[in-house]
Amino acid sequence: MTVIAEPAISDATVRQLDVAADLLALLGDTATEPRPDTQLEALTLAVAADLPVLLWGEPGIGKTAALTQLAASLDLPLTTVIASVHEPSDFSGLPVVGDDPAVQGVPMAPPDWAVRLVRAGRGLLFLDELSTAPPAVQAALLRLVLERRVGALQLPPGVRIVAAANPRSSAADGWELSAPLANRFVHLQWVHDHDVVVRGLGGTWPRATLPRLDPERLAASVAYARRAVCALLTTRPALVHRLPNSETRRGGAWPSPRSWDMTLRLIAFATAAGTSREVLSMLVRGTVGDGPGLELLAGLDRLDLPDPETLLADPASAVLPDRGDLRQAVLDGVVEAVRRQPDQSRWDAAWAVLVRALETGAPDLVVVPASTLAALRTDDWTLPADIERLAGAVSLSRRADQAAALTGA
């Protein structure tokens, strides 16, 4: 038998490979810097709140790189699992027959990556290519994402879950995400930022940092979040659970008791951390959907509005919002408070509040509240002196509206 000897690798080749390795190391030697990045801030806040996050973005947009950098910045061991190349039993556990299965049962053995996470006690579990996982695998992921169980193994509290997916149109043999699995995630749209990419390719990427929670604001933040969510759902009960009609929309964010509970947690964390409104908007809309999310954000604005009864008790010290829509809401609330409990003193106080609004803001905002308040007067109520100061502004505003209407016609 003839033995063919493999060609020996020359010393020159080895040296060239070593030089190539040095060059690769230099290319991979990048730094991070503190830099405003709303996407990254939203991701880190959801991770801090221990909620599963799903990043949606086109291929090559940098989702995997962002997760790798996030794990390094937070000093969390990164475990990547490509969902589409696994079987359902890889997440639900493999049955292992023991000596006496009739007595001891058949335990479900977890995969090696789950065992490593438990041994480490902490880590970042990255479920990549989620939209290419078939329905059977998506069903097996339900318990992992919600209960953090893999077979008979319970993942420790220090493990965070982040997934990534491409839209079905750009996914390799993609599937729509099932509604039960989609409703377990905070959905974030991941897009590239030109400045971040250019700066990163130059060697410096944004640094991912966990939000700084104020210990003094924890209890107040929880109360604020509960009040915001409960106030909206009390007035809009149809939003408690609304399953979208189309299969595509069911694979995104939509309102349910589970997603509202996630939203409440995000509001509490964002409030305790002093997070910007833009970041909170991304998180809320990514949990319950755009429509319910925007309604909740509008309700948050109104939670900070002054109490109409406080304004009626001391009109001279009334501090009204600068934003026109919020100021209008406050004035309408004052008039509504008088309508619910009408008497001469409260009616007079309401006129004083309107005068205060006239002195500190646009006069056209007092026209409708003044007209409504005037209609509440009974015959035995005397006219307050403040009403004369408003009469001119109301008359002038109405004439301006009439002139504008004629011009438009």
C-alpha cells in the first residue's frame, strides 16, 4: 500500500499566518465611548428590567454585533443559539430513560448551552434568526422565553434573553412569528445610524451601560406606572386585550394583560432612571403596539397636570403647562369640575383661572372654556369682575376665526 505523505507547512507560511493573525487582531481592536444612542438605551433598559427583547432589522444591520458589544460592556457571558437549526426537543428537553422510569419517571435533559448558563449563574442568551424558526420550534420556545425553563432546568435570575429576527420578506425561508411567542417580547426596530456606523468603523462604538436607577424614586416610580396603566385601561377597556386580525401584525407588539404588565414594568424602570421620552416611547410602542402605546404616552402627559380642584382653591397661584394641548386640557378640566359641582364661588374661581391663562399664554386657548363656563351660569349668580378682562380676548379671537373662514372661502 502506498502512503502519500501530506505536504509539510513551511516556516514562511506559518510566519505569514501569524502576521495575518496580528492584522486581524488590530482590526478587531476597537474602543467604546459614552455616546447618546436611543436604540441602545432602550435595549439596555429592557435588559435591566429583565424582559425578553426582540430586535427587528434587515440583514447586515448590526443586530448581532450590537448584542456582542452589549454582552462585553455588561460583562455578561454571551451564549448564541440559532433557533432555526435546532429541534423542538433542544428547548423542551431530551427524554432520558433511567433505571426505573415507572417509578422515577423520564426526566427531560437540557442541552449543554443551558447547563453552561446555569453553572455561570448569569449571562446573555441570544436567540438569533428567530423568524426562520418553524412553528414547532417557536412553540418549544414559549416556556423558555416566559418561564426561563429548558427541559427540567430553571435558568438563574442573572440570565437575560435577547432575540433577533429579520422581516419575513428578507429572512431566509422565513416564517411569521406566532402570536403567543410575539406577545412575550419587547419589540424594537433596529436601524442603522449613519454617524454611529462611521464612528464605529473608525474604531469607536457607543458604550452600552445599564440605566442608573435612583433608589429614592423606586416606590414613587412603581406607583406612577400603576396609575398610568390603570387610568388608561379604566377609560379604554377594549385595549386590555386586542388580538390583531392579520397574521403579520400578530407577530409584532399588541396589547394583552401580559404585555400591559411588561409595559408597567418598563414605565417604572424608565421613571426611576429618568429616561428620555423618546426611549420610553420606543419601549411602550414596542410592547403594546403603536396605537395603544401612543394613547398611554398621551395619558402620561396628563398624569402630571395640576389637579383642577387645586387650581380652583388658589387661582392666583395657578401654574399652567406651557404646551398648548396640555394647557387646553387643564382649562377644560377646571370647567368640568365646576360643571360637576356648580356654585357661585367655584364659578368665580374658574374665571380667575382663565384670566391667569390669558395672562401667561395664547388667548385663543381660553375661548372654548370661557364659552362653556359662561353657559353654566344661573340667574342668581353675579358676574365677576374678571369676566370683563376675558370678554375682549374672546370677542377678538372669534372675529379672527370668522375672518380666516371668509378668507378661506
